[in-house]
Amino acid sequence: MSAPIDARKLILSKLHELTPVFQKREPELDQLNSFPYKNIEDLKAIGYTTLTLPKEFGGEGMTLTDFLLFQEQIAKGCGSTALSIGWHMGTILEFAEHHHWNIDLIPLLTEAFLDGALINSAASERNAGSPLRGAKPRTTAVLSEDKQSYIITGEKIFTSASPVLDYFFVTATLEDGQVANFLVPRNLEGVSIRETWDSVALRGTASHDLVLDHVEVSVNYLNEYSTTESKLRRKGWLLHIPACYLGIAGAARDYAVKFAATYVPTSLDKPIGTLPNMQQQIGEMELKLISSREFMYSIAKQYEENQDKDFKVEMAAVKTFVTNNAMEIVDLAMRIVGARSLSQQNPLHRYYQNVRAGLHNPPMDDITFKMLAENALNED
């Protein structure tokens, strides 16, 4: 079940008000080592960052469907803001569904989140391969001599929202070869951020390197071991990835439609939106947007209503279908607007760069197609 309609409308109303504000600030994120600090503060101010926290811990217990709806709207204003805050919100939403965190850490984290703290996972490592493809972390966790703490050493990449994170869930390999997940507070000695993120797409996510130089954490901060069960755990919240790119595409669509409805060249004497070829391209955008939204929200609803199914294949299909459609929508929007879409002052060039980042968020297209093929071949 989704949130009560009145509550959902209230949150959406607040996000709609913030959308043009975020859009106005987004050009600032073209700078290296930039981050949408003000946007994150605005989201905190409306209580957004605690919405996925279960009601029993002081949150609102926001559901997957509402989470995606809100994330899509935020991305219309700023893709970097949406993707950054989505990792925090989704990490908590996974806990809300499975209650899988170390019981000793739950009071610490839930109270911190109510005070505005943010968290993200740090699993990927440079030149080590993708964790989703089975790569084992080079980051190590060694038990201290008194066995009261672990010493964690290593480096992680793609740590989105790194400038404002208060906690990290870090994967590390233990001395016996097992892989475990640790809670690492940002304020511990040996924790630092190396500003390496120079991507031209979603630069504002500030997905820098997390450096862990002999960081000592209590044994109680071992959150969970990497097991078959943990790897197979349902993670519907990962649909926030396609929701983000769909929001970016929606912003491009809105800009192009408004342009087509108002731009009147002297040679035409009427808006270009009246031309058949323009209407064809607008229609193509609408079809891709409608089909993408229907697919994503349909799977989200099914996920919520069928707790005995993991929906891993369907979710991968949504990610691939929606992100590729999103890229095509932005491309069509740029064709409608023409050469001025490449202007530094025009937001479409930024939407084009940002939406292409979806190709590199997990799961990759090749994994999706492999999963779909194997699923088809294994049918009775």
C-alpha cells in the first residue's frame, strides 16, 4: 500500500515547489568538486530524508511506490540531487523491509537519521571489478589483538554524496576470507574523502573516493556477513536508479514541449509545435515516457503486493528499458529544440550528459539481457 493520498500530495506539493529552485541551481554543479548542498538542506527541511524510516523508529514508513514518485520529481529539478539522496533513502527502505541490520546498531542509526544524518554504502573498488559480478573487496578488516575492534584498511570509489555523508556501510574481506559489511562513522580517525570525481555526467553527485587508513571500529559495528541469503535479499529500492533518469528525461520533455509551443520563427508565423514533424517527435517522447512510467510503477506495485518473489529479473528489465528510453527522450527533445540545445546556457546539454550515466549504473544492459534470456530458456 502507498502512503495516504493527502500525505503524498503534501510531499509532492513541496517537491514541486523545490523543482524550479533546484533547476536554477543545477548549472553550479558543472564545476569540479561541486555538490548540491543547498538542495540537500532543503530536502532535510521538509523532512524528506526520514520518510523511508519505519514509523516504529520515528519515520513515515514511505513505501516503494511513493519513494519512486518522489525521486522522479526531485530528478526533474536536479538529477545529481535525486541520485545522491536516493542511496540514503533506499538504504533505509531496505532496512524497513528486512530489518537486517545488526541489532546493536539500530538505535544508533535510527536516532542519527532523525537528527539529519545521511548514509550510503561503499562497495566498489578501483580495478577490482563490480561487486555485482562477484568481485571480492580488497579492503581488509583485521581483528585487533584484544578482539574488541576491527582495523579496516582500503579505498572505495563511487561514494555518492560523499561531502555530506555521516556514515558508510563498507564491505571488507576478513582474515578468514569471508566478506563482511561494517558501519563506519565519518568522524573516525583514518576516514577521509579523496576528491577524484571528474565525471561530466552527474558531476554533482560528488562520487569521490572513500579512504580508510587503519580505521578502528568496534566489533559491534560489524553489521552483517555476506551470505547467499544477503545476496538474494529483495532490493526493490534500486528502482530509484531508473526513476532518477526518468525524471531527467521528464525535465527535457517539459522544456522541449514548452519550446515547441512558444517558439515562432519569422519564416513560419506560428509555433513550430504545429508542424507535423515536430508533433511526430513530441508524440514519440510521450509514448516513451508513458510506457516507461507504466512499466516502472507497475513492477513497483507488484513488488509491494507479492512479498514471496524477488522480482530481480523484472527490476533489471525496468532499469534497462527506462534508462534507454530516457536517453532517447532527451535526444528527441534536443532535436526539437535544435542547435541551441547545445548552448552552455541551455539545460538540455546537461540533461543529455546526465541521462547517459544510466548506462553505467547497475545492472548493466548485458546482465539484464542475459537474465531475460536465461529466464525465457528456463520456462517450462
